[in-house]
Amino acid sequence: MFMRPPGFSAATAGSGYGPLFTSTRQQRIAQARQQFFEEGVRPSGLVSEAVIQSWIRCASERHNAAESLAFNHVSNSRMHATLARNQELLAAARQELVTMEASLSGMECRVLLTDAQGVIVHGTHNPLAAQEPLLSRATRVGVNLAESRLGTTAPGITQHTHQACTVTGAEHYFNCLQALECAAAPIHNVQGQVAAVLDITVEGRSFNFDAASVVGMYATSIENRLLVAQSREHVVLRFQASPALLATPMEALAGITADGQVSWLNGVASRLLGVPAFADGRDVASLLGLELKEILAMTRQSGLQAIRLPSGLGVWGQASLLAMDGLHFGHALAYAASPALSVQSGSTAAEVLVEPVQDGAVVEAAAPSPAVTDDPVRARLSDHHHQLIDSTLLACGGNISRAARTLGVSRGVLYRHLRNQPTVAQKSVSCAD
């Protein structure tokens, strides 16, 4: 049932609603506010359903649209605690935030990243802050942008609904925020929860570009990085109908567990396969048309592989494996498998393995012999991880520094492995550079 907002007057309830269609968006929003705040009428068709639902939620909390908002001072301790809590998210977002801010540097926009609770963990510094009195107070790290605090805003709606959203001027519930225009998109984690919200906001002006598309593209890139970073001991399969779309926000990603279940899909993969991004009990063979041992074999190949999905769609794909300590198996599987390769040859493992797609032609490398097990279906992915380190250490003559460079990890990772996993590789370990 529609709840009349604070300020509703029975004397105005029977007044006319005015014309259904008006000439500008600002006029439609003004008419919607009149219907909602003065007449107690649901303004369907004048503003988006997401905004109407947000107004209703705010009204149910007895918020008065005319009240002023106080942005609480953020202490240094609170700011540091917020950043410490979101280190993984910030690491996944760092590269995209730098690129995004450089792209928008001439637009006088604020780029904001909030955590799952709506608390800002990153905000753009704007040299024109003096001309943006509202944003200079509202976009500090540690400020909470949740709908329960600031009413109807794009990041608040996105955090609540898990859907991208744009909020313009008087669509904001509180009058004091009507100088803002904002566009936001969600970022999901491997559990399918909203881990963060990416937002672009301007004050005292309108966007002169498609802000929703821009923020959506960068949110997708950050989400892809976060999904991969959180997929410890999962095989990550990258695929698309066109190889040119791999390594872009348009690539499809799937996380596959050690027992052959598809744990998660990113948004592109969900749409490509026509199934939800997150669900239980999905066997990789039925969903992707590949057995687990076939996907594990793909982690030992550098080139793109042709895959025929159960739907009949042909795609190109690559698979990689990230172990619990951040070690990428693809850096060294072929190196460790081939005694003919040596670090002294001057080529790194990455140089040996990586073969780019040139002029649209797919380059496929011959699959090296399996280095870890005769039965990869039943083997734990952690076993592959430990045996890879052992093989690389042996191939490097026990030289910790050289093996760490080959695997692309710190020496500390190898020392912890040797301390916790006694192997034959320890017999010849040296610390020489």
C-alpha cells in the first residue's frame, strides 16, 4: 500500500495531476514530486520505478524531504579502518580507477567507490572543490552514502537493488541534494553479493556524456578483476565468440571448482549462456560442454582453444589457475614440464608461454606433457600448486630467487612452501640471486 510522505496534505489530495506528458525531464520530475510529496499519489511513468521505490522506502522511514543533512566528520582512525577492511577490493579496482579518472579528468566529475555497506573507500580529489561545497563534504573516505543515510541517490539505490541506476537533480529525495547528478553500477564478488558500488557524480551541472555506459563499463572491469582475485584454487575460464573481446570488459568468465562445479559466472558469461550468474549444483560438463580434465589441460596451453558450447555456439577460450598464495600456474607449467627449457637461456617462463593473437588468427601451442598428475579429475588443485613449485625449484637447481622470478611470486611464497611442504626440492635449495 502506498504510504503518504511527510508533508502530505489532505486538502491537496483531490487536486488535478496536470498533463501526463510534459516537454522536459525536469518538468516530469517536478510533476512527480508534486504528486508524491503533496498529493500522496504514486507518480508512475514520470520517474523511474527505482526512484519511486526509493522515495517510498525513504517516506516509510519518516524522513522529511526538506530537512538538512549533516555529513559526519570522518576521523583518521575510521578512515584507516575502512581502507584496511577493503584492501582486496581496492587492489582489484586500482588500475581501473586510475584509468577512469584520467579519462574523466576534463569533465569535472567525482569518481566514487563504496564498499558493500555504502561507505566511501575511494573518492576523486577535485581541484574545483571550492565550487562544489556539497561534494567536498559528502565524498570523503569513510562517509556513508547508503540510502538510509542520504535518501535517494544513485549509489544508495544500486546498493539496495543491486541494479545500475542514474539519479538526476530533483529525483534525489532530500531537497538539499538536488544540485547533484549521479550514475552508479554494482560490483559483485564470488558469492554473488554486491561487494562495492562505482559512482560518477557532478554538482551544479548535468552530464554531457553517457555516464551510465561509462560507469557500467568500468564497474564490469573491476568486477572481473575482483572475481578472478577471489578465485583461489579455482580454474578461471575466459571465453567469447570473438577472440578480440578477450581481455576486455566484454569477455565472459567462469569460475570452476576442484570437483567440476561452476561456482560463478560474470555478467557477460551469464548472458552468453542464458543462465543466472550464481547458482548451486551446476556441472561444468552440462553448462560448458567440457570435462574438468579438459579444462585443466587448457591451463597448460598458451594459445586460445576452440570450444563448442552445449547451445551450439562456438567460442574461443583460455583457462588459468590461481592458487591460494596468488601463484598463477600458467606462468610456469610448460616451463616445469619441459627439461629442455632453462632459465639460463635468457627467456622467462612468461616469454616462453605467451603467444598473442596476431591479425585475428588464433595461435595454438602444442600442449606440454602434464607435469603434475595422471588423473587431474580426482587430484586436488592444491596438489597441482605444490607440485608445480617443486618442479620449478628442481628445474632452477634449487635457486630460490630464480624460481621466484620464473613463477612471478615473492621468495617468501617459496620459503613458506618449503617450510610447510617438505619436498625433494629442498635438497638442492640455494639463496643465490
